[in-house]
Amino acid sequence: MALIQANFMSGALMRTVPVNIILPVDKLAFPGAVSREITAYKTLYLLHGIFGNYTDWVSGTNIQRWAEERDLAVVMPSGDNMFYVDQKESLNYYGEFIGRELVELTRRAFPLSRRREDTFIAGLSMGGYGAIRNGLKYHDTFGCIAGLSSAMIVDGLEARTNDTPNLIERKDFAERIFGDLARAKDSDMNPKWLVEKLREQQAEIPKMYLACGTEDPLLQANREMRDYLRGAGVNVTYEEGPGGHEWDFWDRYIKKVIDWLPLEEDSKAGINSGNVGV
């Protein structure tokens, strides 16, 4: 399994950005086994949560092993703490970077499929919101969207105050990201608004997967999102399980996401230090 750190010059962010990429190009089959030739890999764009960066998923989960087993390329960028949305005032177009530019750059640099049905986006917490928002906004690019413990925080933003020591819940923090909080709900920063626009256009909405831990403070918000999506006729799979807002839960459920994605069923792990065929 090749684990690659790449550095791309981003026009959307106007700086060089680091990206981790899992690419199973060096997968070795055991003697006598048939090696399946892959010329273009199905690809998952995988987003981290707040306070994290492009290394989180590799250090916090077994994503590298599971990606190799299923012949899946995984691209893991950094989104800083900006919820993967466009901030015009500071010229930080995180949404454009995730939904368009990063896909174009990685497809040019690596043997990745260019087909919508082979291109997926997922994330946890802030990255779950980012995956849902950008998966819907760039619905022509992504065939599947998955969010784990997604931070569905747009509803109620306008009621925030600064009377809390918790940075993430403060009004000034939200304004830095979303701008005028009174307008966020009726904009493309709101996944529900995006779903309604896609329905009006009779556009194909990507298939969706949501999961949240039963001890997670974001559980109710995820249940409400599930109910909204089902009411809107979106093809959504929803699961809950024991766990809080923590890596143990995300490690278990990113495996469920990979099993849910339309990948090859007969893929097997190659030769590696944890799989020596004995």
C-alpha cells in the first residue's frame, strides 16, 4: 500500500496545501492468486474534523488497511477549522478546493477514475458536514456521500451568542466561517437548502450514508437530518451504535462506510507485514 504525502499549489486557497493519499498501486498478490489489473481506482475523498489535519484518518483509524483490501484510493486533505465552505472575504474557497480543484488535481496526478459513480466523499464531525455540503453542491462529481457524527450546525446559527467559553459554540467563531449568520440557512452552506435546489432542478442526488454514536452530543441533529432526507425522498442509509464523539466509533464506522460503497466484492488484502499468508 502506497501512502503518499503530496503538496499541491491551490488556486482556490492561494497557497501550497498538503494532502495524504492512499493508493494501492503496490498491492502484491500471494503466489497462485490472480492479480486484478486496475487502470483507474475508485476514490474516496475523506475529510477530517475540527482541530485536525490531513494526517488524522491514517493515525486514528485502520483506513489504510481497509482501502487496500477493497482496491480503493483515499485522498485526505486539510480543511483547517473552516468547515470546508467558501469564505469570500478572506479569499479562502475551501468548498471549491474540496469539490472541484482537489478532484481535478488528483485525477491528473494519479490513476483515479473520472466517473461520478466511482468518486465518493465522506468525513467526520466538521468533515461530515463538509462532505454532505460539498457532496450535494458538487453532485455531478460525487456518486456517494457519507457523514459520521456530522456537525449539522447550520440550523440555529442565528441564535448564537458569545456567552460561552466553548470556541466552537460562539457566535464570533461561526461568523468567521459562515459570514452573516442570518443568511446562512438560505444559502448553499445549508445542506437542506441544497437538497431543495436539487429537487427543483430534478437533478440526481447522490446516495447518502449517515451514522452517529448513541452517546454523541450531535445525535439529535443527525437524527433530524436523517428524517429530513427521508422526507425529501433522498436515498439515505442511517445507522447508530454505541459510542461518543471519538475515534473508536469513527474507526468502526469508516469500515461500514467502505462496505456500503459500491466497490468490488472479491477484493482481498495483499502481502504485507500484517498479512503474510500463514
